[in-house]
Amino acid sequence: MKNKKKILVLGCNFAGLTIARYLHRDAGDHVTITVIDRKNYINFIPNIPIEVFNGHNPADTLEFQFRKFLKSDGSEFIQGEVEHIDASNKKVHFTPNERKGAAQEVIIYDYLVIALGCKLAYDKIEGFAEFGHTFSDTFYGNEVRNYLYNEYKGGHIAIGSDRFVQGQSPKLPKVPVAVAACEGPPVELAFSMADWLKKHKKGDAKNITLFTPGDVIAEDAGKSILDQLLPMVSEMGYGYKTNTIGIKRIYKEGIEFKDGTSLEAEMKIVFPNWEPHSFMKDLPFVDDQGFVITDLFMRNPDFPEIFAVGDAASVTIPKIGSLGHMECEIASMVIANDILGKNEKIAPLQPMLLCYGDMGNNKGFYMHTNEWWGGETSILKMGYTPYILKMGFKTMYQTLGGKVPSWGLPLSEIVGDHSII
């Protein structure tokens, strides 16, 4: 077919792979799709703690190769570093990175989808490299594994988030303000870490303190769920520290916070501020931090050929995968409507939190809520089934190559149990 529209997708992690495959489904032979990413695999980040607490190097099982799925759709993949987006001329500058020394290249587009995620700003936390730990990639996960199994002395463990600086712009739809990028991981880790401590006779929940820069941890879960979860945290013996404002520094004996207080801890497991990539800042379609401005159809108001999905989008608050998945479906249908000249009605993004979490001992939790956004849905389930479904989601994602059916997560509401934790 002649005169196909050129769609360029920047990034091929969860959001980038998903929208590339939806665009193939929705627009078919009317488009050519090119995907650029700095690496040719996805780290399945949500399952890193499970591998670590089972004594495995997460890199052995969680690096998911995606190229065969793009190839089967007919999409082209380029491994390279994105350097600049020239929105006025519809060009992207990138450097192939398979080997050092490549020359910068330019590619043109008719539609651009930015799914580049964020930079995790560990480099802005004083003392992190020497004294901090985290689970946000396989390298750091394996460092935690080595420490727990070879060096940990049974001391206190602090788990929490640095202050997130959310982007602002008068052109953005109204969204809640988050002081932490995503606090599901700290809560999940607190449960699974306590289980590991008990199994290895190193302690229990009393060894762990959760901390947050906000008034309450995981506020996006909504009051109804937190009214169930936080008493459980207290009864199990966890420490709990709020309103830290952010992390000032990490040192050998603990963490110093920007509110002037400190917390003694042998292990300091932290999640940083999430920043846009440096080349995104000051582009003509981003907010004051560098996140891409979109409406609730994931389209930029000034450059209607530019879309953003996942963590790179300013409206993705908090930075969670379930929002990115919903955004991919919406953006793909909007682009297909444009290209095919259709006028199918598309519902705007209706944010909600959907997540699974590991609680250790083959148990997990499932949350589905939109209460933080003003809705009335608030579902919390705990037990064996959510854990099984969390593990099954990884298998389903890798088997289907990112094209997870929309019923995949809410299935837990039907089959989830309420086992006593």
C-alpha cells in the first residue's frame, strides 16, 4: 500500500512495546511502525523482589527479548540512544549504540509516540552508591541479593521514597498531586522482606520502618484501602515515618531526611525522584519538568501528531504500569481513527490503580481503586490467588509479547481469595 503513514515509537519497555503492537492491530497495513530503544530487551521489573528473595539473580530470568514480536507484526526496530526531538520538522535525532563511535542519525515521522519512561535519579541522592539499595533493575536487585545472603547482620531496614517533583503546566488536565512517584513497591517490599527475615531467622516486621515524603504512604490507594492496610502494618510491628519531605543523604548508619530528622538503619532501600530524560527538558511540548503534556486522549495540544504513554506522560500520576496500559489502548485508537478517517467514539483516560503485590509465603495482594481520583471503586484482596496471578501475569506478558488482554488484571476481582495473612 502506497502513502503509508510513518509512526515512530520512542522506547520499547512496557508502554512502548504495547502501543507498537496495538498500533499494528488498529491501523494495520495503513502504517509503517519503527521502534527505537537503547536496548533490545525489557527487564521485568515487578518480579525482581521475588527472584531476589528466592536467592536468584534476577537477570537470569527477567530479561525479556521483544524483537521477535515486533518482527512478527512487521515493525522495524532500531537499537539506539534518542538525542533530540525536532517537533517543528517532525524529526528525531538518535545515535545507534550497538558499538561506540556511531554517527548521529535522523529519522522522520508522521506520528510520534513517546514512551521513553523516566530517569531514576539515584545520582541525586548523596551517599546512595556507597550505602543505598533498591530493586529497580536487575543490577541493583542482585546487589540486594548478595548483601542479604552474604553481609546482612540482622539490623534495621528502612524502606521508602524520595520526594517526587511532579510536572506542571496550565495546558494539562487536572490530575492529583503526588509527592512520591509510586509507593506500591515500598509497601510490597515491606511485606515480602518481613517474610524473608522470618524464614532466615533474621527478624521480622519489627526490623523494618516504612517512610514516605507524604502525609500517608501509598495515598493513591485511597482512604478505604489504607484504612484496612495501615492498621495491619501497625499490628505486625512495622515502624512508620511520614512527612520526611525527601531524602537529604544516605550514610553508613542510616538516612537523613530533609525535615531534619534521621532514621538509623543497616539497609537503606530507597526509590528516587523520577525525572524526564535530560534531552526532553525545555522542548516545546513538555511541562516545567520535561514530562510530555497531553490531554486525556494522550495527545499533545500544540503538536497533535505527538502522543505520549507511560511514565513519560505528565498525566501518568502515579507512575504505574496499569495507567500506561490504558493509555496505550487509547492512543492507538486515536491514531488509527486519524489515519483511517474513522469517527469511532473513544473514551478518555479514566485513571485508576490496578496492581498486584507479593506479600511473601506465596501470598499476595490485589488493589483496584479510583478513589484517589474521586471515584467510588475500592477493592483490596489478599491471599494465595493474587500471588498466583502476579506470577501468571509475567508468563502471560512474555507469551503474548506485551498484548495483554484488558481483562487480565480485573480477573483477580472474580477469582481472588481472602486468605488470612
